[in-house]
Amino acid sequence: MAREATRPNGGKQSRIQTENRALIMQAALDVFSTDGYRGATVDRIAERAGMSKTNLLYYYPSKEEIYRSAIEQTVEAWLDPFDAIDPDGDPIEELRRYITVKLKMSDENPEASRLFANEVQRGAPLVGEFLSTRLKALVDEKVAVIRTWIDEGRLAPVDPYHLIFTIWATTQHYADFEVQVQAILGKQAKKPGFSEQVAHAVLSILLNGIRPR
Amino acid sequence: MAREATRPNGGKQSRIQTENRALIMQAALDVFSTDGYRGATVDRIAERAGMSKTNLLYYYPSKEEIYRSAIEQTVEAWLDPFDAIDPDGDPIEELRRYITVKLKMSDENPEASRLFANEVQRGAPLVGEFLSTRLKALVDEKVAVIRTWIDEGRLAPVDPYHLIFTIWATTQHYADFEVQVQAILGKQAKKPGFSEQVAHAVLSILLNGIRPR
DNA sequence: TCTAAATTTGACCAGCTAGTCAAGAATTTT
DNA sequence: AAAATTCTTGACTAGCTGGTCAAATTTAGA
């Protein structure tokens, strides 16, 4: 009871609270994204966060709550750039920007990508409802935009749903299969300009296709 | 010792052995692919396979051995169609066939795809070496083929490595993110002709791109 | 059918798991 | 500086985990 529900000050967090919650979230992202929900242990998250398990459980009441928090954080960051696709913008430019942003996210925060992938692969016990309500609605909205673009002849006549899936798949692949990409490309995958190279290659394929021109 | 290494008959399996090993492998695929290696329990696999844990451990000596076996089986099935890409065939036709086969595999055996994805996301503790040796060599070989095709003007000038990654990403997405795809597409994702629809859409995007023509 | 081998199981164990509790240490407020 | 609050921890528990063992049951070969 006197755990963390009690907020003597009006919901504001102390310096220590802010710091520790951030440490815990980063550790949780690391551990959950590699070991999955069932495979992760609170002990391991605490160790990674540099504090005792007891102390960690002072900030988050249970393993499930840590997980929920990490997932929610991830999902929100996901939605933003997708939502930002502008119906009034130039189709190719809008999609190019979206793909670029997603690739950047995969590059900078691959753990979040893997955490979400893991959740979905598990059958989405937590985000299942989110997927079929809020995300579906948002996707339907963007699909309508893409359809308009196609009708206006500003985009090739492709199935909008599968176009979105294809973009998601390719951009997240570089985070989710990071180890495989690195195993195949070797050290060049760690060089500075790599993410730009990826962006260029992916954009080239998705925008122009592979048929000779 | 008198466990399963002993094969009084020259390595041949009895009817019961063949049956049970198959049951165990299917159960292992199901459980490992959803819960991951660490999250999966031998109890759960045994329950799914319809036998006692003790009996399961009579056929496979440890959890790790069950996992290894399931992974190896999966990896082999993976390699076949990739290896079958024919340097002497028509480039577009060869890639179309490869994409189609991979989509079919995702459709028919999504658990295997998720198992492999999970292994790689975990950092590929088991297949790491395989990735950087055998798979890398095979990929390098096919990259050379693609380069030749491009030089001959029979394929658009795209980065062969990223082309391969793009194909892997898109085709496996429909297995790994099955739940998400179904949440967004609703019941149409379960209709008979769905996998053909996916194949058509994905091929259209990858072959022709999304730029208006 | 009889027997040897193969299969199956319940009871069991040591180590790990999520979470509790009460008490001590650090910090903030007065 | 004292008091109140917040933060931190070691010791503990009940249940789960992978794996063992000896004994029972089933199957197949002569």
C-alpha cells in the first residue's frame, strides 16, 4: 500500500524516482527484448539497472507492470511517425520520410523494436486489443489516403495494406535481425555511414522495384 | 547413458520412437516459438505433446537438445529454396519463385519462422556461427549471381545484400507478425485465397516499386 | 507364449522465480 | 538539528524449473 501508489506530492516524481525509473526502463527494454516476457527475470533486470531486486520492486509493483510500462512507451513512439504521414504532402516524399524515420528508429533503438516484435510473436497478449482497435483504425485511415494517391495516379496501383506491411517489415528487419545482418555483412554494418546506405538501398527497392528499367 | 544414445538396431527408429519424436518436435516448435528458449518449459512441451515430462526426456536428453533439434530442422528447410536460386534462370522469374516459396513457407509453417526469428533476436547463441559462416558464404554466392544479372541489365541496379534482406523481411513478416496482420485485416486474412493475394501484392511492390508508371 | 528390450511414469531433488517483510540508511522538510 | 519521509536492502517464502531414479507397464521377437 505505502508502495508507489501513494504520492504525497501531487503526482510529481522526485529526482531519485525519475532517475531510477529511467534506469529500470532501459534495463527492462534490454532484458525483455532478448529473453522475452516469460524468459526475463526481475533479478536480471535489477542487476542490469544496477540496483537490488527489492528496490526495483519498490518502483514497479510487479514484473508484469514493468513489462506493460516498457511496451506502452514503445508503442507510443511507434505511432507518431506513422500518424505524421500527411495526406496533403507528396506521396513519394511522405513515404520516403516515413521509411527513413523508421529505419532511424531501428538503428537507434533496436531493443524497442525487438520488444514489440516479441510481444506480437507471443500472440500479443498485451497489445492484442490495441492492434485491432486503435492501430487498425489508424491503418485504415492511412490506407484511405494511399488509395486516394493511387486514384490520382501519384502512386503505383499497389495494395495499400500490403504496402504498409512491406514498409514495416523491411524497416524493422534491421533491428529485429540485427545479428543476422551483421553476421552477413561483417564489419561494414558497423561503419558510420551504414544507416544511410541501408536507407538508400531500401528506398531504391521499394520506390523503383527491381525490374530493369 | 542407456538413454537414447544406445541404438541396438543400427540407428533405425522404432515406430513408437518415430511417432513420439515427431510429436515432440511439433510441440517444441509451438512452445519455443511463442515463449522463446528461456521462457519455454519442458513441462509445457510435454503437455502439448501429450506425454509425461519424464517420457519426453527419454527421447531428448535435455531442453537444450530439444531446442537444438528444432532449430536445425528449421534452418535446413530455410536454406533449400535459397540455394535453389538458379544463376542460369531468368532473374525476375527466379526471384519471383523464391519469394513465392518463402511466402508459402510462412503461411504453412509460421511457427518455424517465429522460432528462427526468436533465436536471432536473442542474439543467435546457437546459430550465430552458422550465420557468419555457412549462411554468409551462401549469401555471398547469390549476391555474385545478382550482381551478374544487374551487370547484364536484366535487373535494376539495387544493392544485392539489401535486396535479399528485403525479401527475407517481407516474406517472414507474414509469419512473425501474423497476429498483427490478422488484427488489421480482420477475417479476410483467414480466407482461402489470402496467401495468393499476399504473394501478388508483395511481388507487385518488390518487382515494380511504388513510383507511378 | 514367454522373455528381453523398449517405453512410460510417479516420486523426488536442488536451484531458481516472483514477491513480501521488517528494519536500516539517506534525503528532504521543518 | 530533529523529525518525517523516501529510499534501499538482506532474509525469507511458496511455487516452479530442469533433470534423475527406480520401478512398473507395454511391445516385439523367438
